[in-house]
Amino acid sequence: MSGDIVVGTTMAIRSCGLDEHWLQEQIAKNPSALQLGELEVLSRERRQSSGGRLDILLKDPADDSMYEVEVMLGETDETHIIRTIEYWDGERRRWPKRQHYAVLVAESITRRFYNVIQLFSYAIPIIAIQANIVEANGSRVLHFTKILDTYEEPDDGEDISSEIPNEEYWRKHSAWTLDAAKGLSSVVEPVFGRSDLTFRKHYICINVDGECYLWLAKRANNKCIVGIWLDESLMKDGEQLFDSASIPYVKTRDELRITTNLQMISEKADILREAATLVKKSWEE
């Protein structure tokens, strides 16, 4: 059986007589090839206020989330990353009530720039995808590989499927997230009153009267994500609060998500208590 498997050769797209416009065409014809779901093309070469043009704007019809796609042949570089984020931000401001994802497509993403993109992903929902042509037995295939997705947890190589998610579990697998959850619970106690922590496999909840008022999920490098649910009527107040404190956030349909750790929770305690007040109001609406 193994003898039937052919070893392919990766080829540069330009060496095949093709260009960046061709790659854009392939994505536009078949957006699902990016492995981001069944997306629809909204526009191409979309003019930006900065004067540039966004290569492809995609939309998920299931929830109206939008994907700002920038394509580059060869190795990605600083300008590609900056342009991708700039266009993502432009569309996010144009459609503020929708979730937006910055999508960077390149033939090669070196370790150096992978690290840069990963750092950005703590505050910006950015996805990195490599596009390659593989030749085997005289046939050529365009293949996309998603190498970074901001909402995918890193695999630590351990089988934890049989473990019970409790405090001991979190102390073992992500002590920094547990510490942050306890620290945040203490900070918001004057607002929420009595609360308790509920442990799940992928997140920790700060519960008030059985309701999950705030949740925390682990991220790499001793960071974690805090999810803050807000009623639509209070969402703008939450954005203004974090903007005033220069705290980066990602906005989903009904949440603001910030990247934090125990130190930041201590330093920004007053801001987080104000955010907790908005959460409490949201639950009382």
C-alpha cells in the first residue's frame, strides 16, 4: 500500500508561470480552500481609506463574520503583515457590529515572522495561511495550509481527555490562567458580591448565582483571554472604557475579549471593576 504513495515536490508559484493575481482568482473561485468554512466573496480589490486595496473580502453567511484576506507571493514581510492588519482595522470600523478576521496568505511564513504574527494574535484575530503548488506524477496541485489561527489552542502533546476539569487540572495544565481567574474574581468581588469559579475543560467561569458572568481561557506565554459578555445597549460603553485605558480588545457579536495575565489584572483593577459593572447591568437588563 505504501508503494502507491507518491512523494510530491513543492514549487514556487512564479516558477510555474503564475502570479499573485492568479492566486487571488483561485481563492475567489473557491474560498472554502482556505479551510475557514463555507465563505462567500463580498468584493475584490476593495478600496481603502488609506489609498490601498484589500485583495479579497469574504463573509460567513452563517453569522455575518468577515474575513479580510491579503495575498502575497514568496515570503511574507513586514509590509504584508502591516497591510493585512491595516485593512482588517479599516473594515472593522466600517462594519463595527460584525466579527472580523485578518487573513494573511503567503507562500512562505518564516519562523521570524510567524513569531511576530503570533504576538499580534494575542490582541488581533489574525489567521496565517501558506499557499503552495505541489507537483507529483506530472500533476500540479494548489494546496493551502493554515499554520496559525488565533482561536486555536496550542497542542501541548498531552492526552487530557480523561481528566476531570477541576482546580487541580487547571493548576497542572495552565496555572497562570487559574491564578488570573482567582485574581480577577477578587478584583470584581465588590461589584458582583459572592461568586465562585466553575472549571471546564477549555475555560474557567466566574459564576454569580449560577450564571457565567466572565470566562477565562488559556493562551500561550502565560497569557489568557477574558470574555466579557455585554448587552448590545452597553457594548459601546465597554469599547470606550477599554479604549480610554489603551487596553486592546477583540469584539465579537456580543462580547469583548481582552488578553491579560495576573499582573495586568492587578494594574488595571479599576478598569476591570468598571467592566464588571457593565456586565452586571447586562445581566439585569
